[in-house]
Amino acid sequence: MSTQSLTLVDVPRPFFDTISTTAQALSVFSLTVQRPFQPQHLVLLIDSARRGVGLHSGPGIIGMRDNPTASGRAIAHNVVSVASANPLAVGCYVMTVEPDVTPSPDDAERWFAMADVCDRAGIVLVDWCVRGFATADALFAGQGAVWCPRHVAGLG
């Protein structure tokens, strides 16, 4: 892969191109995320050379904000179940799509819970992105932002 910066048009090819940045993972997620936005979680599996070896999409997990530790573990258990079905997977990027949310200190707690479960299962949680979106009742329906809870946790 060239050393040029990538755009969302330059999506890393599965089993061939290295995914070395969260921006590259987001370009892969952009292929799968449902539009219009709705609660969803996505898992991009990578091998030991950081090449994409699997992409999973599932419905959003209920109660993501009720108990940060429990929701982080719930996401991570789903990640581990997806990764365990792929013998090449050693790490992953995760994206959750969540309605009516903004960055919160609870995101750090969710990050640590996710990273702990993944680590215990032998899967490296490289990064996790949250795509928030406003529901139809909100002033700017459909709009939102993307952030990485790892940064909220002070790790990046």
C-alpha cells in the first residue's frame, strides 16, 4: 500500500492491504454501516499482519448507556464470538452506531470493559469508534459525530 493518506474512496482490500489507522478502518465500516443510521455494531477483524480478514455487522445492543461496564462487556463478548469463528483473527476495530449520544466519561469505562474482555480472549482491541446520530425527534435528525472512546479514556 502506498504511503499516501487515504480517503473513504481508498478502502483497504481484504486479505491484501494493511489497516494501520482508525481512518482506514472507518473507510471499511463506511461500506457496511446502515443508512439511514440506526443502532448497530460493526466488527472489523484483522490478522497478525493487520490485514482485514472479516467484517461483521449486527443490530445495536440495547441499554448501551444504562450501565457502562455491562454494555462494554456485552459488546466485547459479541466481538469475541465473531472473532472466535475466524482462525486468522488476532485483533479488531469496532464501531457502534448509537442514537442521541455525545461523548461521555462513561465511554472510558465502556472502553476499559471492552478491552479487558477482548484481552482475556486473546483478541487485541485496536480501536473503537462511536457514530452518534440524532433521531427524528431531534432538531437535526440524522446528523451526528464520530469519536473514539480510547481518547476519552486518555489513551490516545
